[in-house]
Amino acid sequence: SLWQRTDGRWTEELSSYAGYGRSGLSADKREGDGATPIGCYPLLYAFGKENPGTLLPYRQITKNSWFSSALGDGTYNTWVERPEEVEGEHLADYADKQYYYAMMIGYNVDPIVENRGSAIFLHCKGNNWNTAGCVSVERPVMRTLMVSVKPGAWIIIAPGEGGK
């Protein structure tokens, strides 16, 4: 759900189903475990194929956009722009579907700890609800979030009914 605070009062502005990691939620996230990390994290910036008018800082995916899971080279859990392949995700491969609209969840960023998980995003739903550790919503919901979320916003990832 999306909550906005106006004049000291919180109001729910949007509610939607969300997908998460194929391995569920985890308080002990590790690289490649398929789990979504439990916790409260800032939404750092928006990115994607199209900018619908986000209020967050925005990064356009290019053919040279990568999100690194490379260990030992100083790029782990960061966006990398370079023509050479980077170990991790080639963002352009997902720009037509999952990353058409997306936001960087500030998990494992301050400090970055290698092997604790990388590329944790809020993004559009792919072919099914399961993700590799991200949070996904339908594209129209993601578009609404892109234009509604303000700088300084946080996401809370917590188990719901039945532990999911």
C-alpha cells in the first residue's frame, strides 16, 4: 500500500497485491537465495525505459546499463554504465517488461556488504509474481507509484497473513 502524510495525518492512497522472491521473505538475505529482504528501506531513485514524470531522481536504462553482483571489483550492488559485460543484470534485457518502470530499494547500500544481496528493486510484474528477490506490482500500479512517490519515501517489507 502507498501511504501519504499530509498535515500530520497518514492516508492510504493505493493498495495492491505485490509479488516477492520465489524463496519468500528473509531477515538474512544472501546473494542468489531468491528471497526478498525483510526491513524498512529508502526508495533511492527511479529508473526504466520511460519516465512518466517521477519526482525521484531518474536513470534511463541504456544498452550499457548493468546492475553489478560482481565480487571484489568495487561495483557490487551498484548501477554500472559500460559497454563491456558486468557480472549481474543487464538492465536492458528487462526494460520492456519488469524494468519498464522501477525503483531502487535501498537495501545493502550503506555500507554495501558483498554477498548480502544486490539489485533489490520495486518493479513491474513479469510473467508471474515470483521474483529473484525484488518486489513486483502490475505495470499500471507501478506507473502510479512512479508519479506519486516523493523523495524521502521508504518501503516496508514485512510478512503478512500466513507469514508471507
